[in-house]
Amino acid sequence: MQPIVMQQGPPPASSAAPIAPVLSVTNVEVRYQGSILVLKNVSLTVGEGEVVALLGSNGAGKTTTLKSISSLIQSEEGRVTEGQIHFLGAHIHNQDPVSTVRRGLVQVMEGRRVLEHMSVEQNLIVASAPIKANRQRLRQALDEIYGVFPILAEFRDRQSGYLSGGQQQMLVIGRALMAKPRLLLLDEPSLGLSPLLVHTIFKSIARINRELGTSILLVEQNAKVALGVAHRGYVLENGRIVMEGTRHELLNNEDLKEFYLGISATGQRKSFKDIKQYRRRRRWLG
């Protein structure tokens, strides 16, 4: 596998023809406990072979969006009450999460939830259960994961609870890949990691998309690093999509730069006080 230079970004999508949608979320409304409205008219798409970033501040509804797509929201008394979610042409909202995984859609939850008392390889093998792989396919899948994350091959017999935070993040992503997903949902993969480890994780995300052809919907607060690997992106605020565009459009959008990166139109980094005032203004919501 060739090394990936993140600064170059993903290859541009072809303008000759539209990319076929793998995922289509249309005017979705989500409520918890039947009455608490969390998402309002959210619409987004992920094309075949695309990386799409979903950006936003804490409490914007990013994780709820992912869980509504994967149907994991049902474990928290949440439901899609309006709108449609289609994956590969089939409607999947409010379905059994296991059947969603078997269709080829897998979510990696926030927080690096490894099976701490199992070894690295046991974690990976357990994750292959939904696809019912035979021994040969299982070995091929393991070799593929070890190719993407060589450190996991080195520590395959180590108890996963003793891995570092970055290694555990690689493990949970590798575990998701064992199900051979067409679409991978990643929730805050940079959370709690050092800048060096964040760089390593996002190089791996770009590699998974580029070399395995996996489509990815990426939830991330770090807008700069997310857009470094994404083809397109959406910005979510207060349960609504307030902005969308290509990687280039979002990276050069003055509102986004000032709101998320703290950089003014003159290129000067703003003070924390200025950013707080800007957050209160929320110019694109006006």
C-alpha cells in the first residue's frame, strides 16, 4: 500500500456524472421518548466511494444523526418520526440494527468501546459474526485489517484493554471493517487523541476509502482534519443542516473558518472572547 499524504485531500469527484447515492437521508425528524424533538428536516447524501464530513459543535445532533441511520437510536427510546432514510435503495430507518449491519452499514461508536478482556484478534473475530464468514474468508478479512493497521498485527495477542487510546481507535475501526461494510459511520474518531495520533487515524481513514472503496460518513468537531480527507461536508447546528458544500467550498468559507477554526477574514487567529461572541451571532442561521 502506498503512503497517503493528507494535505493533498481526496481525489476530486468526477463532474462528468453524478455519484450514485449509497445513503440518502431525506427530511428526517427524530424524537426521543415520543416528544423531545432533536433533529428537524435533516437531509444529506453519501455517494458511492465518497467520504462525507458532518461537522458541528457539541449538542448539534451529529451523533443522533448517525444513530438514526444505523437504528441504534432505538436503544435510547429514540425514533425517526418523519422523513426517510434509504441505504442502497432500501428504507432502513427504525429497523433492526443487526439487519442494517448485514446490509453493509456499520457504525463505529464514539469512545473506543473495545472488549477489554479479549485479545485484539478475538475482538476482530467477534465482529465477523453478522456476515457468518468461513475460515478462509475470516483469515482474508483479518489480513486485510492488519494491512491497514500493522500495529494491530503486532499486538494481535495482546489484551485490548492494555492498548493505547490510538491503538484502541484503530481496533474499533478494524472491527467495523470485519463486517465488510459498504458504508462506515465514524463518530468522533479524533476524540481524546494527541495531534500525532489524530494524523495517523485520519491517514488510515483516507486509506480505507481509497483502497477498500468504503464510503464513509464522518462525524467530527475538528473541521480542518475532517475536511482534509472528505470530498464534501455538511454543517449541523441545533438539529438542522445549515450549510453544505465541497471540501474546497467549506475550507474557504469565511463563516466556517471563523466559527470552527477561529480564523478571521484577514487570516488572523481570533481570541477566545471573539469566538464566543461569534458563536452567539451564528450569522448563517439568521
